Amino acid sequence: MARVSMKFHVAVTEDALKALNGRRKDEREREEEWIAARRKELIAPGMSRRAAAAVRSDIRARVARMRRTGEFGGTRDDIVTRAVREELLTRGLDRKWPKPPAGEIEAPGRPWGTPPSTPMGEGGYTHRVSVNLPYNLGDTVRRAAYWTSKAAVEALQDWADRWGDGIDVALREAERDGVPSELALMSATGRPSAPQSALEIRDRLRQQILTTGDLIRAAVDRATGGKQPELPDGG
């Protein structure tokens, strides 16, 4: 049986989450007002129960159609889904992408070689939002992020082979891979320090990374008129 949705958990700012929830609340109220007005208009005093039920059923069907066309916001997932489609179109990413190699897009977190995407504290990504996208759309988001970032990720891997990732990254990678921290520290401290020119190259490569979280955060901004903070090192 074909899967109908794909879930994403995305780090966002407190303001972005409030704005998204506020947009959903406004849409719900607008929808409820429309339904109440139609019922008042179409259900006459003394109408039979069967006839009134038919009117209510027709109104529900009309609401469902208006959600699909975007006339009503629908659920939070509906709001973000429409904004994701618009974001992909705007970026020229709404097309068929090849399937990535097995295991490449199933790994959690950001692509290899990039810094964490959750600067914490005031103005940072202190909250998370869960979004269900239609499966094909979610798959397009994942593939677009992978192929758009592929060249930069490979270049960052080459950079790390030459200069290393630094002690903090080495310890984080060691913990994830089950490598003793002592070995990770020995490996990291044994590498030459990267010169400023190399660090600038790394930063430019990081700025070319596009993640699924980046796309969905941009869609949330599009839906709410907000703006997420830029991450350090293009994260």
C-alpha cells in the first residue's frame, strides 16, 4: 500500500511557531464563520432533519474542496504543504530528481560536514514543529535537498580529510559512531590547523548546503510572512 504522508520534525524559532499556530487559528475562525453563515442561509426554519442533514453534508463537502484549492487554510499541515510547493517552485526545485543512493537520505540530522542547525538561546531555534507532507512532496523535498547539496558535501568531506573538523565536531562524530573519545581527540589534535583561507573556503561550502529543514523553515516563513534567523557558517 502506498504511503500517503511523510513526517518532518523541524527546528524553528519560538516566533515562527507562534506565527504558524496563529495562522492556523485565523484560518479556523474564518472557516467556522463561513460555515455558520452558510448554515444560516441554507437551513430554513421548519426544514426536515433529512433535508438539513443533506445541507450540512454539502457544506462540509464544499469546505473540503475549498481547503484543497487553498481558499481555506485547512490544517497546519495543509498550510505548510502549500507553502512548500510554492517554495520549491520559487527555487526551481519542483521537478523529478533521481533517487539518491541507498541510505543517503535516511540518516538523521544535517548532511555530513555541516554545523548544527539549532543555535539555542534568545532568537535561536528553541522549538520544533512536526509537519506531515504528502509522501511524493516529502520525497521531492528530501531528494532536492540531497542533490542540491551533493557537490558541496563532497567538497566538505575532502576539506575534512585535509584539515579535520576540529575537536568539537570530532567528539560529536565519535559519540555518534561509538568511537572512544580519546581516539577522536588524538586524531583531531594531530592535524595541522587550517589557515584562514581554508576556513573561508569551508564557510562558503557550508553556505551551499540545503537541508530539508531549511526548505520547510522557508515554507513556514512564506506561509506566515516571517523570517528565520540566518545560521552561523551557513547552517
